[in-house]
Amino acid sequence: MIPPKPPSRPDHVGLLGYARRFRADILSAQPARLYRAWMAEFRTPFFRSYMMNDPELLDLVLKTRPDDFPKSDRVREGLAPLLGRSVFVTNGDEWKRQRRIIDPAFAGGRLRDAFPGMRDAAEAMVARLDPGEHEIEEVASYAAADVIFRTLFSVPITDALASQVFREFRAYQRTQPLLNLAALIPLPRWIPRPHRRATRQAARSIRDALSALVDRRAEEIAAGTAPDDLATKIMTYPDPETGHRFSPAEMVDQVAIFFLAGHETSASALAWGLYLLATHPGAQARVAAEAPADWPGLAFSDLSKLPFTRDVFRETLRLYPPVPMMVRETTGPETFRGRAAPLGAQLVLSPWHLHRHERLWERPDHFDPDRWQGEAAKESARRAYMPFSAGPRVCTGAGFAMAEGVLLLARLIAAFEVAPVGPPPVPVAHLTVRAKDGIRLRLTRR
Ligand code: HEM
């Protein structure tokens, strides 16, 4: 069975086509030829944009000359009410300084410290679930938020401030339109953008609750009573080059992105992974068979004993990359595949297209976890797989997310058999790739 992707539109995208798609969901607005093209240029009166699927161009933008292709101010402006000047939106020296402080907290060895929090969240997830029908994105969001709070602040999602952040965040999401062209490109300011005020208010409420969590932690650090979790590590680690530590205000910006990037994305991947297993019972049986017997005693290193579950999670990130597209901007004139691109051109890097590209993957639309053991997929993965982006701006939480994804998937499938309910879900892009009307699954206790 081929998992669903949204219906493609006709091949040609002219200016009028673009205008019509302006408010359409960005995934269903994609013409079929983009799953075959190495590059596509879009010209409009306001901007020039280049969608890049050529692995050499992606290397150029993300790895060889990343400083020449920063995130645009527009990305920062759009997310500033929630994220302030967090590592996700800054560029240049400010961004480098922030990564020097944050990266060590997520480095391999430190992930081992975060693992018990993930494991407790996985146990809490299955303890909460009853057999029967569930909207699984909801279940996945709550579980992923629980993971973030337990690993970042050593509190479960049931903590008063944590559950307040989760609630406020859902309100924020409701103010967000689908991720459409308007959200990605530099349009003139006079073009109205919906929900702006509601978005700002919701963002303020989230930040107030996050500030309270950060302030509480700052007091614990001062009193010497702080637990050694991700928040403490990041708040106490000095930049090795300047000695600077994040102030509580700077930390709120960073915590906001850990929460946003860390829970929305993982929840999306977990929900689609469960859907793929529900529709592929053979693969589901193999995940259940390799699951360990002793969950509460599980150690970080035991995850390496779940190779098939890991391949299922990798394949899920290929077919449903939670971050479907990224945007960068040129800072000078460039030539891409023989075509001249002006200063300020928008570069759209699309895991969504790259991962289903007909010239880069065999049977690109098929769910086939075993492909990850073959040489062909290893080569495709090297050139055409970037669910976490690539180069110096690669996702800080990639290792964290792989451990969490494999653990939660394995834990849920060990406890329940899952089966699909109703018509296949249609993927759409909100902040991450979600199903248009949710994903309904029936859970039966094993
Ligand atoms: C399956 C889960 C995840 C996926 C697919 C994912 C994907 C991504 C992608 C594609 C980017 C690059 C975006 C861009 O350059 O425009 C990114 C950046 C980032 N992610 Fe993740 N992410 C995941 C989980 C996490 C987690 C768990 C955390 C932290 C707890 C996290 C923290 C970040 C941060 C801080 C950045 C900004 C890095 C920078 O710009 O330097 N992510 N993520």
C-alpha cells in the first residue's frame, strides 16, 4: 500500500497560478514536475524564488557556503512574537554564539542524561491510553510535550506551568493559517496577513508561562538546588570563546524554540509513524517482536537493539518530513545550474520533494523500512535525505529526536496493536506536516 501524499496539480506554475495558490496549503499546491526537477525558478513581481532538489546545490547552500545564504528577515519577523531572538531565527555571529552554548547540552553523552525523562514520558503515555479509537496526533502532541518538559525542566506535563504552556500553545496553533506561500516569501507589507493580533497575544501568553519556568530555575541554580537537566546545562554553560552565559530573558527565547521545534516535529513524526505501522501490519508485527521486555529498566544504549524500529522511524521521516520546507536568501548575485539569481532571491529547500524525488529514490512513494539496509538507499540518503536539515545549521535536537522517536514508537506498539479508522489522512503543512482532519487509529491491547 502506498501511503498518501496530497494530489498534485498540473505541471505549469505561472504567476496567476501562484496567485491562486497563495492561500492554498503549500503541499497540495505543488505541481507534479517538482518531484522530478533538479531546480525550478518562479518569477513574480515581488520576488524570485528557486526550489532546489539538486544535491550539489543543497550542499552549496547548507554546507559549503552557509554564511552566504542566511535565513531571511522575514522568517525572523514572522516568528519573533513567539521566538524573540532564538537560535532558530538569528544569523551570523549572534547565531554562532548561541550554538556554542546550546550544542554541548545536546551532545551524544549528555543525551544519556536526558533518557530517563524520555522513558518516563513513554511509560506515562501508555498508562494514560485506553483501548479504543483515538485521534493520534493529539496523543502524540501530549506525549512529545511531556518529553520536552521532563528533559528540559524535570517536570511532567501535569505540572501547572507546563500544562499552561501546552494549553496556550494549542491556542497559538489555532491562530496559525496553513503554512502557505504567504508565510514563506517576502511580500509587500500592505498585503494583509490574517490572525496577526491573535497570534501575538497567544505568543505573549506562552512566553509569560515560559518566563515563570525559567525564573523558577534561575532561583534554583542560585540556591544550588537545581536538577542537572537540559535547562540547567544550558543556563550555566559559558560560551567557551567569550565566557557569556544566557540571561534569563535570552533563555526564554531559547526555551520557546526548544518547545516549539522539539514537540511539534516529534509529535508529527510519531503520529505518521503510527499511521504507517497501522496500514502495514507486517512491519508493525516486526516492531512489536523486537520490543524489549523490561521497559522501566531500559537504558539509552538498549535503543541500539531496536534496529527495525529505527528504520521505520527513518522511513517515516522520509515520507512525512515534519519540516517540509526551509527557506534561505541570497546575499549577492549567484548562478544556479547556469541561471542567474539576483540578490534577495528566496531559496526553497524542500525535504518534502527531495525525499520523494523520482530520480533520487527507488519507489519513492512506497513505505519500505528495509530499504535502509540496502546500498541504494544509503547512497540516496547521503545525497537526498535531510529531515533535520544539514551543515552547521542542522537541527540541534536531531540525536535527541531519533532516540525519542524510536522509543515512543516502540513503546506504544509494544502495548497496543494499532489499526486505521476511516479514510486515509491527507497531509497538509501547518507549522509541521499534519493530517487535514487528524489521524484516527483503533488501539487494541496486546
Ligand atoms: C523529528 C523531530 C525533529 C525534526 C524533524 C526537526 C527538524 C529540524 C529542521 C529541518 C531544522 C532546520 C530548520 C531550518 O533551517 O529552517 C531544525 C532546527 C532546529 N531544531 Fe529540530 N527537529 C526535530 C526535533 C527537535 C528537537 C527535539 C529539538 C530540541 C529539543 C529541536 C531543536 C531545534 C533547534 C534549536 C533548531 C534551530 C537550529 C539552528 O537554526 O541553528 N528539534 N529542526
